[in-house]
Amino acid sequence: MIWALYQCLVDLRHLRYFLAVAEELHFGRAAARLHIAQPPLSQQIQRLERELGLKLFERDRRHVRLTPAGEVLQVEARRTLAQADRLLDVAADVRTGGFGRVRVGFVGSSLYGQLPALLRAVRQQAPQVTLSAVELESGPQLAGLIEDTLDLGVLRPPASTPSLAVQVIEEEELVAALPEDHPLPVGRPVALADLAEEPFVLFTREHGEGFWQVVVQACGQAGFSPNIVFNAEHVHTMVGLVASGMGVSLVPQAVRRLDLTGVRYERIAAPTPRLPLALAWDPRRSFPALERVLEIVTVQARRTAGAARQFPGD
């Protein structure tokens, strides 16, 4: 029946007229309910019957009754109009960001910090927005944003990002990741200069330029250039190599939650390098669902940062 309605190109208005008469079983009351005159209403019902090739009402001077075909149409018309109303609601939600799909890239280290809380906030506040998330380091994320394979990046920002908008949502202190049996004292802040002769495990510049820059600059300020002997594409790979005794590394403090056997984390003595975490997107390709996600994530990031300041701890 619904397919027949579409084939006949029936105006939804005609269905609303039909339902009013079917529910009132009186043309005068239905016309008053619809705020139209009775003759035009009768004409529209007759037109609907012609288009469908069905008699919908039995009429005499005193009674109006639905025919069997009219009873079937009444059920289907209610469903059709409910779906049409739903469509309008969906369109409104799409305009305001309530519906849609957002492709998100994220650096692996963010999973040990704010990212889970941010994603949870999006699911709670915009449950009809679908997040398609993939773990990528910062370099591939920037390429994805430029090539339009990603809508939003959660990354470590490089010095410049032409054409992309970048909003820092967090700055984390770096800590030293050392093999468990490293001779430096346990529980004492590490001076970076004490690592000058150590082999380093670090991201390639291509995969994590922002991370790479912070580490190299911090080591430079301590008077040396890090001897990078192993490159890794993911932070858990870096920590795994440290646990294997392949070298030392500097990682965001939240990575201490990655409690691998064979590795220990120590604070870095002042001045402690800090690593930003940022949202990145192409404002030229913005759309309502993305804007809604950005709004939720920004607010949640501020709340999380405020809670961390109120309740500091490891």
C-alpha cells in the first residue's frame, strides 16, 4: 500500500485530510479540525480515491463509514505520516549535528589519557552521531585530514598546519621511560643531561613530528642531541622496546598506565618538557555533526583538565 502511494505521487497533505475524516467520520468536524472549508476537503478526498482507484468511505446524508480498503489505508497512512514526521525530525537533527558520521583519527597515547572520556561524552550527548575511529600517529592523521579521509584528528600538533584548524585541549608532562634495571635512582627526578649517552627509542619525524620536536628540543636545551637508535610508529611499541632494554625514551605521563614488565617511569627534573594534545580539522569541510562533536569534546576536555587540577596525582 505504501508503495502504491509513492507510485501515485500522493501528496502527504491528502493523507492528513484522509486521516482526519477517518478519525472523525464526519466531514464537517474534520474540516473544522483541519481549518479548511468542507467542500475543498470533500474534493481532496475524492481526488485521493481517484488516484488510488479505491473507494475509501461509504457516505449517506447521516453517516460516514470507512470501507474495508479505507480501514487498510488508515493503518498505512498513520505509519507513513509518522515516518514523514520522523524524517523532519531527522533533518532538524542533521542540521544541528544530532545525526551524522564523523571519521576520527587518534594517537595511541591519547587512549591512556583524555580520549576515552571524550568519546564517552560524545556517545552520551550525541548518541545518533556515529564515530568511526582509527589509531594513527600524527603524521598520517594530518595527511588524512588534507586528503579528506578523516574529519577530525586527535594528535600531537607540529609547528605549522597550513589550511587546518588546530585546538590544543591538553598539555602533558613527559616522563622518562627506562629499562627496569637502569642504574639511575628509582623514584628520583631524572635530569635529561643524565640520558645524553643513552640510546633513544623515538617516533620517526614523519609519523610524529610534534612529539619528535618536543623531545629533540628538550634534549637540545639539556646540551645534547638524542642518539636515536630505534624508531617506532606507536607509543606502545616504543615502551615495549624500552622494556626489552633497547634504549630509553620520553613519553606522555599518561602512558605510565601502560604497565609493561621490564619498564619503569620516572619524572623529569625541571624544566619538564610538555607535550600538547590537540584537535585538528579542515574548517573548509566542516559539517553539523563534526561541529557538534567539536563542541562536546572541547567542553569535556575543559572539565577533565579542571578535575585533574583539583585532584592531582599519578
